[in-house]
Amino acid sequence: MSRAKVGIIGCGNISEIYFKNCQAFGLEVVACADIDVDRAKSRAAQFNVPKGCSVEELLADPEIQFVINLTIPSAHATVSRQALAAGKHVHSEKPLALNLEEGRELLAFAKEKNLRVGSAPDTFLGSALQTCRKLIDDGWIGKPIGATAFMTGHGVESWHPNPDFFYQPGGGPMFDMGPYYLTALVNLLGPVRRLTGLTQVTQETRTITTEHRFGEKIPVNVPTHVTGLLEFEAGAIGNIITSFDVWHADLPRIEIYGSEGTLSVPDPNNFSGSVRVRRKDAKEWEEIPLLFGFKENSRGLAVADMVDAVASGRQHRANGDLMLHIVELMQGIHVSSEEGRHYEMQTRCERPQPWSTGFDVTALLTSSNF
């Protein structure tokens, strides 16, 4: 049995966990590429990858079947399309695309080429969020009627060495962190029918405070405080706040409110965390043991799931339809704010298939025959 051959494009900070996990998941990384070829060669040496090269050279390699696209957000759709044009399935970091139009074009091109497209985040496949999904599906809180989601902080310029792109289109708190929260909500509650949003730009510039660029000011060209109201197809109503303008907050990450109780969902940027339930007559919260594998940082898990799905002919979980719906949710919140109206969703998706109880999810990592 041969292993699936993978190429990684983009060798920046986030790439290290993908290199480590691809090896752990039984995927064979045969090449990596970057716009800075020296950086690609450095990563190749670090992780014993046979070839560090240019993007063009990687895409021309007939051995590679799957591409992991870890470029900056503004390049995601372009690089993913290049991978498809080269005849390769592709999984990108979040977001799938910067807007609905380029996302639709990407999925249409993938369908034309009979290839798969997927995108991060895949944290919803982790132990904590899969446990939450089972609790909802098994009726622990009754019928879901509402949800709240909060991601608040004060930006990235105090710790990220190059924070510029976080404040340009494709960045901001909604496009940077919103995918984790929205994907978790759609996984738990299903697709959204319509929404309303309000956004604002609080500061026109940000001052970098990391050592090598200390004091440098960068422009802010995206909203940095974003709120949305979401009407789910199944009937629940949710609200989400994502902000780079909040110094301090003491809010839950996500809560799901049901007719029989409340579910406290941990940080959807992680694969693990504390899952708690409080049913209507309970005097206190009950912590629920995590029921599935992948409690550690398992970024790249969706790639392993895609590899298995291609081999078995099923739908992969972090699929293009789901991630296009997430892109439209983020864009729709901004459009609603700009135009002062409800936004009716144009896309829809199915809730991704959950892990089955008792299913050894590690089996999918070694089951595919390529």
C-alpha cells in the first residue's frame, strides 16, 4: 500500500504543525514550496522532505496528488486554482476565498476538473467539538433555540512579527478568527438562512510593538469590530462578535441554548477543551468527558479525511460547500452593515458527517490505498 503524496505550498509559521501532522497521519510530503525558495529548502531540510522548490516546480511534479495551500489569505483562491489546473486535489488554510464570487469560481473549476477542494478550519473534527455535536444530536439540551459566540482581543500587532495582512482584505477579526466560530456553529446547528451585521473600524492605523518593527504604523483597511445576528435554517437564532478592539472580556467562547438546557462549547480554535452541560433542572454545570480522538493540535486532519474520502468515494468533511458557506457568512455580515439591510444567504451546505461513536478515527489515516 503506497501513501498519498502531498505537496505543501507556503512555508511560514503555520506550516510547521502541518509538516509534523502529515507525517503523523501517514501522508507523505514529497515537496514543499514558497515564494522564497530558500525558506522552502530550509523547511524541507527541517522535516526531511525530499524537495524544497518553487511553486511552479511543485505543481509540475506528477507524483503529487494533494496540495496543502498555506499561503496568505489573499492568495488562497489563486494558488488553489493553480493546483487544480495542475490536476491536484487541494486543501487551503482559511478562508477558502476572500469573497463569494471567487469561491464559487473555484468550486466550479474543481467540479469541471473532477477534483476535491477543502479548507481549514478542521478544529470542528477535534475531540471537543465532536463531543458537543454528539450531545446536541443525542438531545441532551433538547431543540436548539439560540447560540452566542464571542472572539474578543486587541489585535496581533503586539506579538506577530508581520501583522500587516491581518488589517487588509482577507484579514480583520471576522476573516481571521470568524471561520473557527462560524464553522463550529454550522457543524452544531446547520446552515444559516439569513443574517444581519454591524461593523466598524475603530483605529485607522495600528502600531507594531514587536522588537524588529517596533513603533512602525500600519494602515487598517478592514473592520476591526464585527457583530452578526444569524438565523439558522433549523430555527435557532445566534449572535457572534469578533473584535480586535477589546482589551479585556469575560465571555464564553460559544454557548448553545436548547429547550432542555445549555451547552458550553470550548474555544473552537482548539481541538480539545472543557465541554459542559447544564440541563434545565440541574443545580450546577456538568463536565462531559471527551468522547473522540484528536485532543491535541491536529491541524491537517481534514487533509487526511480528504485523502480517505477520495479513495472511498464519499464526501470529505471540510468540503468546499461548507467552507463557501462560511465565506458567504463572513462577507454577508460586512455587506449587511454596509448596505443597512438583512442579507439573504445564497449558498447552503449540509452539516458535515460526524465521527461515529466507537469508530477509531485514526483508521482513516492509514486506510487509503494510492
